[in-house]
Amino acid sequence: MLPKAPDLGLLLVRTDYSDDAAWQAALSAATAVYDADDFGRMGARLQPVESPELEHLTPQDLTRLRREDYLGELAVADTRTMQDQTVLFVDLNEFNQQVGRTFRSVPQEVEPIVANLSISNMDFFEFADRADADGVFRGF
């Protein structure tokens, strides 16, 4: 069962357990404070979720997991995250007809994504639609 997300944050579900050093580096990159001219940053509020039962789960598998509370989206640290530190985002919102839709983000953009999604200032599709052809969101 996935736990409740933190206030003003998202869960970061680890699905790759092949390299603990890569996991720590990816977690640090995703939660780091990056300088930006548009607003003061504090680092993404991500609550890591680690469990051997989550290993190798796909985005579709994650959409079917039981949840302690409502979750509109998840951040995921998968095999690719361990290689390039991009974070995968998965849409869980049953009301928008796009459950399972995904996009990736470079670490520098994780905080504004998490902040905007967690306060419903922006919707998942607004980031997903602006991802580059390779599926990675690099900012507006």
C-alpha cells in the first residue's frame, strides 16, 4: 500500500534497487535547491518510498497499487533515474482520463513540478504536454 503523500509534496517511489549509490545521488539531485530567477526555491518535497515489493514495477503496475489516501500523481525513481537522474512522473488522477500517462523531468525542474501539482496550481498534462520529443520536461 502506498502511504499518504506529504503536505505540499509527492511520494518518490523507488523501483530500481540495483545501485544504492545511484539512488542516493538521484534522490539528492531531485531534492536539491537550484538557483532560479523566477522564485525562491527550497528543494522538492519528496517522501521516498522504498520496499522490495516495488522493484521493477512499471507505471501501469503503480497505478493499480492500493493507496492509503488519494494520490493524484507519483514521482518514480526507476532504472533510467539511476542512470541519468531524470525523475519519472506518473498520473494517477482518475478524473482526467489519463491514468498512467508519464513524463520525465530533469532534476532542476522537479521542485516546481512537485510544488505546482501538490497545490493544484497546474495540472499533470501541462508538464507532460511540454516535454521534449524524448519525453523529458526541461522547463517552460
